[in-house]
Amino acid sequence: MPRIGEWAGCEVNVQKTLKQAATFEGIGLHSGKPVRMVVRPARAGHGVVFRRTDVSLGDTLLPARWDLVDRSPLCTRLVNAAGLSVSTIEHVMAALAGCGIHNALIDIDGPEVPILDGSALPFVQAFLAAGTTRLGAPIRALEILRPVQVEMGEGWARLEPSELPSMAFHIEFSDAAIGRQEKRLVLSNGAFVRELSDSRTFCRQADVDAMHEQGLALGGTLDNAVVVDGDAVLSPGGLRHADEAVRHKMLDALGDLALAGAPILGHYTGHRAGHAMTNTLLRALFDAPGACRFVTCDAGRAAALPGIGVQPTELPEVA
């Protein structure tokens, strides 16, 4: 629940950015290519924008925005009008949203964000170590005013009104190592950091084999993804949580919802949902007259948002 009393006298309803840049180096999950990414401070109202530093001509900027998403079931990929792209942005977007960081310029020297350990935890750790700075502008949030739902095959996703930002997710896989999982969570304050940030991307061994045949997941290893085969978890060390898979789906959803351009005051439900469906839901939301509105947050509303007052002591311990 919101803990506004803990920050009496603090401006909790103003936008934030990083105090200093945070640098990440690794490989892309699908490309397998090395990449260096630097998340830099940005002014109030800037939002989150990616900049391809390996391209010298044309438009190199890619705002993290729902209407620039090229929908794919495997990851979230932005494409600008010049045809330039950056993919697998969902984990860093979730980390920014979960830490309450509203503005950042992300320099990246390749087309894919580094996968690191397959979760958002390395991003969160670096952001909390870098610290944040309050900016001279109020936080704007996206308030859900009436339910909007989309369906694809056996899956569906829904946004509906709620005083607190919250999420429920349900998944079901034939592999016994995953099976049926569901989880509900109020996303206020440090809940994302404590409950979701360390949960890694996961896949079935059969899917890994199929992706490799298609030239995908070339950077995937047992160290940056949870791989299951039937009732066996193949990744060393096993699971970080018994329900790590559904927690990671919630992590992905928060990152994809962050492309709305503001924290969402509402409740999201995902049933067998994925990247493409969540983006389709955002498109339906903005197409539906009267379904949402941007609001300027007072201290009470701001105190309910993800990342407000989060502390490094809330970081989960990972072996």
C-alpha cells in the first residue's frame, strides 16, 4: 500500500530522472551480438527515448511509445519513421517504471537491448545505485475510466478502473515445471522491485530448438533464461521463485504498459497474454472514446505509483 507518511515534506508528486548515467554491456537475446547501452538523465517532460549511437545519418531517436511498436510475440520492438529499430526493450522499461523514473535518454550502439541475466534486476540495481533527481514538473498519470479488453485466440488482456495500480496474470503451460500459475499484485511503491524484478524470461526447450532453427534466440543461454523441459528446470540453480514464470510475465507487462507514456492508474489483467496483446490493448484503449485520461498527480495519487520511495534495501537477494 502507499506509504506517503514516510516522506512527509518530500515532493513525491514530481517527475524523476537519474542523478548519473548507468552503463550496461552484454549481448542481445535474439541477435547474440554484443551491445553497450547507457541510460542517461533527461529533463522533465522528455520521457524515455532510445538513441541509436551506431547510426550516423537520419533519425536516430526512438521514443518509447506504444504507437511505434512493431507487434511481435517474442519481444517488444520499436521502429521509427526512418525504419530504425531497437528491440527487447521490455525489461529496461519495466525497471524504469518500477523505480519511478520518468525521464531518460538511452544511448545504445546496436538494435537490441542487452539481455543480462534475463530479468530486470541488473537494471534496477544500477538505477538505485545511480540515484534519482527530482525535477520541477508534476507527474502525469494515465487514469483508466472504463474497462477495455482485447482477445487473441485463447488469451485476453483487460484494463479497468482502480484507485491503485495493480495487476493480475494467469498462465498455463503443458510443461509441469510451469503448469498453471496466477498472481495478483498492487504495484505501488517498491512492490515491483521486491516481487517481480528478479524473475527471468523463460521458455520451453522445444521452443528454443524452434527459434534456433529460425535464427532467433542466438544469445540465449541457461544463464540468461529459465529453460524447462517437461517437469525439469534445465537452468543451473533452478528457479528463483516457484512461480517465477508468471512473475516474469507481469514484469514484461509492466514494461509494455510503460509505453503508454505515463504510469497507469488502473488494473491490468492478462490471461495467456504477451507482448503483442498488451500493445494491442493500449491501442484499443487510446482508440476508445472516454476510456482514459491523463491527470496531474497530487501527493496522494503520486504516493500510490510504482517506485515512489523505493530503497536499495528492497532489492531481492539472488544467489
